[in-house]
Amino acid sequence: HALRLFGERGYASTPVSAIAQSAGVSQGLLYHYFPGKTELVVAIFEETIRDVRESWARADAEPDPRLRLTALLRAIGALIRERRDFWALHRKNGFRPG
């Protein structure tokens, strides 16, 4: 829910109360797991990074070296489609690594 709202509204314009309401949980429960909005967006980035690494690992597991690039491009394409909300968050908010 946070990811979708961040992508739609922008990080700064999305209050924790809206995330909790969208997810159907209390703000207190959300704060129990995430001390603040920053920790929530960090968790979203960490999950996406794990997905990217898994995609690379699957492509690297391709036994034929000539097919690894194709496997990697397919994996990345699938990841972009599956994580469309993450890329919207990234574009809309201008998040940069580091």
C-alpha cells in the first residue's frame, strides 16, 4: 500500500495515516513495524534490491553463457513489470542510491 501511494502521491505528500488506512491497519500497528516513513521506504528499497539480485542470480544460473544476457534481460523486464509501482516511486520522487 505504501509503495502504491508513494508512487501516486509522492513520498513527501503521503502521510503515514493514509498508508495505514489504505492497508486497513491502525497507525500504531504500522509504527510497531516501522518507526517512521523513512524506514518504510528503506524496507521497500531493500525488498526490491533483493528481487533484482535474485533476477541476476537466475540469469547467472543459465548454463549456456551465450544465453545469459537474454535470460538477464528477460528477468529484468519481468521485474520491471511486476514492480511497476516501485519504478513510479523512484521516478516521481527522484530517489537516487547512495
